[in-house]
Amino acid sequence: MRSEFEFIHNIKKRFSLEAIGDDCAVLPMNDEHDLVVTSDLLVQDVDFRLLWATPEQIGHKTLAVSLSDIAAMGGTPIWAMLSIAIPDDLWKTDFLDRFYTGWQDLAHKYGVKLVGGDISRTPRDFVVDCTVAGSVPKGKALLRNGAKPGDAIYVSGTLGGAAAGLELLETDASNHNEVTSKQLEPQPQLALAKLLINNNVASSCADISDGLLADLKHICDASSCGAEIAAQDLPILPLIVETFGSDRATDFALNGGEDFELLFTVPEEKIFMLEYQPVTRIGTITANVDNIRLIRDGKTSIVTPKGYQHF
């Protein structure tokens, strides 16, 4: 069965859709800035569960996912459109009022204006689509295709929390801690994105939505290069290691999706600009095209990404 990524690649090639390939489409806006636009679809019982997520948390996550795409391009968000399909049983409650409260709280934090959307009925599950637009300096958007052999590989924050948090919530819906918060209320890395683009630090960038290895492969494919990462350097919350053990914690970090941290590459001569930033170097870009190597317990192996796929 073809994967979602194969499907996207095929329609991009079939219809010559050149704007597809990064976290956002980059479109001309004016003489000083480009427009970056992204759209994300969230579906009940696929991307969230009403059993363990409050309406406010679902609203927050709906916008956070799209803001993370804007951050991955080095963008500053400006406006958003929100379309929802809701079943009768939720329509008759205060669910939507609380959902919009969570969405608007995050929007207010980052100066995002809601300018439109649509509302429809659905026979069973709640579905929401969020489109966000932002701006980047002309010709300066952070893309996936700029990594070069020798560049350092960095990630922001910590890894594996969203996947580990999902497992904890599926076991106990009332289990709310620093791990489950990574699943319930991800935080877009817009401040770091501004630093990267204003100082011309990163050679390539993506957000970690499908999983570290999967998103690193996207960068490697776009840049025609390979990568080597060290398992011992992965930033993982101690609580995940304590709860699941070292091996599973490492797997969450490598293949768990929805961390929405930034994954980016930096030329060696620019690494000093990241001093005191909440980022971690985890590896190096190599010239071995289509080859991602993992150093773990003193052994090096070629790894295949196993990040989340819808199909």
C-alpha cells in the first residue's frame, strides 16, 4: 500500500506542483516579504480523543500544529482560517465555546487574527481544519533543501514526549504531567524560528511532526545528503526514561510524532550563535545520500524511519 508521502510525491510530480515540499507553501507577497501558508486537518480519534483532551486543549493543539509549520519556515504568523465539522451531540453542548477559547488564547499570544472559515455538520466525529498564513523576509524562508555535508544537526526542546504522553493517556486518561502535556498542549517554537532566520543561522529546517527520523529523512531527501546521529545525545525527559526504560524512551524520541520541535541544520562556523539557546546538537549531515546512521551503545547502524503514517 502506498504511503501518504508517496501519494503527495506522486501528485506533485504528476501535476508539476512546485509549491509543495516544505512545511509551508512560499508565495510572493510584496517587495520585502514572502507569504508562507499552511493547512492542517485534525480528526477525532485520530489526532485527539475527547476522552482525555479538553475542548480548550483541542483548540490549542489545532492552532499549535499550524503555527509549528510557520515556525519551521522561519515565519511570523499573521492570520488564520478555521473550518469545522461537528456532530449534533457536541453542537448541543458548550464544546465549541470552550474549543474557541483554547484556540483564541494561543492566537492572542502570537498575534494571530481569525479572518474566516466554515462550519458544517458531520454524522459522527469532530473534524477541524486550520489554515495559517505568515510572512518571512523576501527569499529567506527556511527550506528543507539547504543542508550540506558537515552541517551540525540540532533539535529544540525535548523529544518523544508526545508519543510517550499519548501512551500514558491511552492507559489513564486522567494522567496529566510534563510528559502528557507534550501531547495535549504542544508549544510552537516561533521565538527560536525568529532567531534562526534573523541571524541567518540555519541551512535547512523542518518541524518534528512525523517523528525525528522521518522528518530528518525529508531534509536528507530534499538536500541530497545523509545524516549521522548519536542516541546518547537525544534530549529526552527523565520521566520518560523512568516510566518506560531507556530503549523505549529512545524509540519514542526517534520515531514518535507530534513533538512539534524544530529540527534544523547549521554550518559549523555559525554554531556559536546558538549559545545559551534551548537546543541540542544530535548529529551531523553526511555526504552519504539516502543513508541515516545511528550511533547507539558504541555501534553504528543504518536506520529506517518508522514515524507515524496515516496509511
